[in-house]
Amino acid sequence: MMCSLWRGSLLTLTSSLNRRVFQCCRQLGRSYNIASCMPEAVAFQGVSDHSGLYKFSVNESDRFWGAVARQRLSWISPFHTVQNCDFSRGKIKWFEGGKLNVSVNCLDRHVHTYPERVALIWERDEPGTEVKITYRQLLELTCRLGNLLKRQGVRRGDCVTIYMPPCPLAVASMLACARIGAAHNVVFAGFSSEALADRIRDAQSSTVITVNQGVRGGKVVDLKRTVDQAVQNCPSVQQVLVAMRTENTVAMTDRDVPLEEYVFNYHDGDVFGCVADIGWITGHSYIVYGPLCNGGTTVLFESTPVYPNPGRYWEMVERLGINQFYGAPTAIRLLLKYGDEWVQNYNRSSLKTLGSVGEPINTEAWEWYHRVVGDGRCPVVDTWWQTETGGICIAPRPSDPEAEIVPGMAMRPFYGIKPALLDTEGEVLSSNDSTGALCISQAWPGMARTIHNHHQRFTETYFQPYPGFFFTGDGAHRSKEGHYQIVGRLDDVINVSGHRLGTAELEDVVNQCPGVAESAAIGYSHDIKGEGVYVFVVLKKAVMVQDDVLAQQIREMVSRSIAKYACPDFIQVVRCLPKTRSGKIMRRVLRKVVERNTDELGDLSTLDDPDSVHQVIRGHRRLRGDGKRQ
């Protein structure tokens, strides 16, 4: 478990600046003034454009981050040292001597100036029943919950586990923990009792906050029951605080404490719509801390992109007047299958910027997102970052005015981020048109500082593989123009006859094949080539094509775009890919199926459709059982 305290207030700093990715997009087509994106730049001598500001941020890191921290955050006591970091020892320290509270930065200072501004729009599962929470209301709820936690014995340094769907009380729980100096361990409300128990034990939590039931896509999920099962194997848990999301009663024990209330490029006035779950880092940074620290209005999305129909996102955009929409490529590919009509049924003129997060977005999905959803007028920012980085690190915007955006590429390092590509020998690849392990060569405030209760694992994972660098685990290609394209996790690279092939690159080509909605490429053991390529394919709605015709089309496209050695050995058409409820493809499950280790599939509780795994297994047995190759 990545410790929440390492970010606490530091996360707000980079989330605050990262929000300017979206704000700067509004400079397109206008006279360009770097101070409008970052007022602090006025004090940086000689800085007049994006390129100059970026160079200053990496060459004068102390001055850059020091100015940002003083300008954007409210300090209880000022810091005396901007940074004290040593990658060789995994030592990460920022703003030593300073003291602040992230809850105060997200709430109190905004209540002083605009208390009735809407902080949260809770987009409940039932369309048209949204609930709006002002900064004043959110502060009151946070304070009440913080006082309750203190009365229940939660102290500074404790770690509270939060197992809740996206809702105002979940946000207040996070902020209440920060307010009293406790860490929060937010667990995705789709995890099984076993997975939840593991995370509770890792955090050594004595307190869990949950709801009686969750509601998602018209289905009721018994979250309290899952918690009851989990805490049976968690001796550290002394109390479970239970709120009511539905009117259905649940069994309560002596350990349970009922919560009687369950309550209701960014510019001032914008509505920021990030449709991630708050159990993931995207929700932490771009639903809670980033928007609230900036005094923004943020949307909490409880439902799914296809409930009650595939127009749910766009109906919500029209009804709530969302200006920045931030979603995952998997969801975009899912909606693409249903065609343009579900998008065009709704007015999306409020949209200014479209964002993509979670994994590389393929070219076809990017172009559909831009052309159909954004009417060809909204910039699409394909953002790369990780839980460990805290916020966006590489994205097409901000940039100089009129700078191009290449579909499917993250492109430009964010301020203060200095990426490097290293080869298998650990040597830095200094020239462009290179592919290697993506590392970052200097510290930034939002990065992880440790792994909770396991600092040695932190240093071994992120700093030992490439001494002197932060190792991301991803591979990347730097183009001739110096732009970065993420090629996928290095452990997802397929080695075919000595050629290293990124699965993301292969999937991007396959997805451009007529009739293909999305795909997942997996490597498998091959006696001759070392590894072979196995591709799972989902067809677009109502598309009918014979397997041999589809296979030939895919092989021809891969051969033209990459190389003949990359052509898939097996192509299996599936009804749908196994995905988590947040839309991530469960590639580890697919890999186990391809490796014929179906007895080792692991925890499948986060799957949105468990039957998809059985369908994949049946199709795989038919395809490989008789030795026939597609």
C-alpha cells in the first residue's frame, strides 16, 4: 500500500499546478501570456513562454517549486528548505520546516471568500438526482466527522481505511483524516473481502469507514457485508463507522458505529468532471485534492458509462454543464462501439478540454473522442502518470500556442519533470528516435516518499533498478521531435525472436482494423521464437466478419505498421474483455488463460462481468485445443 501521508499536503501542490494542464488549453488560438497559466512566472527573469518556463522548472528547481508553494498554499509556518532529495538512497524530503494542513487548503481558505460556491456535484447512480455540496457544507461535514474520529480514539499518525463508493461522505472522510493528522487508506469499493482484508492489515487500521450498500449501474452491492467478512481476519480493527447509502438495514455488531447523517484548464466557475473512482489515485488527485485546493467545482460520479444507456456521460455533461471531462481509454473504446448517435443526442457545447488517463489511448479512440465527443474543437490531453507520481507528469498541454497534439502520445514533460530513457545496460539514451525504460532524473513534490511500513521495498522497486533515477516501470519511445509515447509496462513487453514489442503499440495497430472495437495482446511461451503473440479482439457492435478474414486483415495491418515478426499467432474474438468495474482490462487474467494456468487466476472480485472470464476460457480451449492457428 502506498502511504497517504507521503502526499498529504505535498500532493495538493502538484495537483494544483497540474490543473493548469487544462487551464492552459484555453490559450489556444489566443495571444499567449505565460503568466495567465502560471502567475508566479512573472518573478522568473527571462521566462516568457512555455519552453522557457519548462527549462526554468528543471534547471532552477528550488526557485520554481519554492515560488509555487508560497503562492498556492496556505502555510501554518513557512518552510526553510525547498527540497532535500537523494535518489541513490531513496531519500525524498520537500519543504522542510514548513507546516500546513491539506484540509485547510482544500476548504477553509475558500469558505472565507466564497462559502456558497459548489465544491462537489454528486452524480448519483440514478440520472437526474445529482446533489450539490457547497464549500461551507463540505467544511461543516468534514469538521463533524473529524471530531467524531477523535472521539472514537483516532489519533495523529493512525491510518483509517475507507471502503466507500464515490460520495460526499467519502470525500469528507479523506479530508477529516487529513484534518486531524491521520493517514487514509482508500480502498476501491469493488475489492473482495480478502483483498480488503489484505489492505487493512497492511495499513494496520483500527478504524474502517463504509456504507451499508453501494449502488452502481442499477445494482445494489452489499459493502457492509464485505467489510464484516474482511474484519474477521483483521484483529487490529476496533470499530467500523457505517453510513446509509440506501434505506435497507444491515446487521450491526458491537464494533459498528452508525453515522446518523448521510449528507448531501480550470477557471473560476468551471465544472471539472473526472469520472474515476476515488479509490484510485486519479480520484484522489483530480476529484478531491486538486480541484478542491484550487477552489473548483468537482463531480463525483457514482454510476457506470452505460447506465441506464450508453449516453450517460454525455447526458451528464449537458445537465451539469461540465467543462473539463477526464476519463479512461477503456471507457472511450467501450462507448465507441455504440456509435456516434448516443453522443450526438446531447449538447456538449460546455466542454473545453477532454482528458485521457489510465493507459495509452489508441489512435482510433483518440480521434473519435476528439471528432465526435469534442466536435473537433476540444483539445484531447493524453496524460501519463502513476500512483507513485501523484499527478500528471507527461501530457500534450500546457505548451506553446498552436503546438501540435499527436494522437495517442503523451508528448511533453510537465513542469519540473525531467524524463530519461535508459537501455538494458543502464545507459542513458541521449538521442531522439529512441526506445527504452522510462525514468525520471530529479525529484518533484508530488512523488511518493515511501511505501507504508516498507521503505526498503520502496527503494528496491524504484531506485535500485537504475541507480540515480526514479524507475517508473514503463517503457517509452522518444520521437525524432523529442515527444514521448508510452509503449506500456516493461513487464508487458513481448520478446519475439529477440525483438522487443510493446503491447500498447501492437494493440493500437489492431484497433485500427475495420470492425475492431478494442483488443488486448498477450505474450506466451513459444518453442522457437521465445515468445509468441496472442491477441484477444472485441468487435464493434453489429459487425459481422469471418474469423479467417478478420485474421488476415489484422496480420496485414500489423505487418505494414510494425513488422512481420509481430503478427499474432492466435486471434480470439470475444464478446467482451475481462475488466474491472473501473474499466481496466485484467491482462493478468488473460495471461493466465493463455498460459493455461486457469487454476491461478487470483482475485476476480473486481470484475464487472465475471462471466467474461469463462467465455474467454471456453474460446481459448476451442482455438488451441485442436492446434488450429487463426
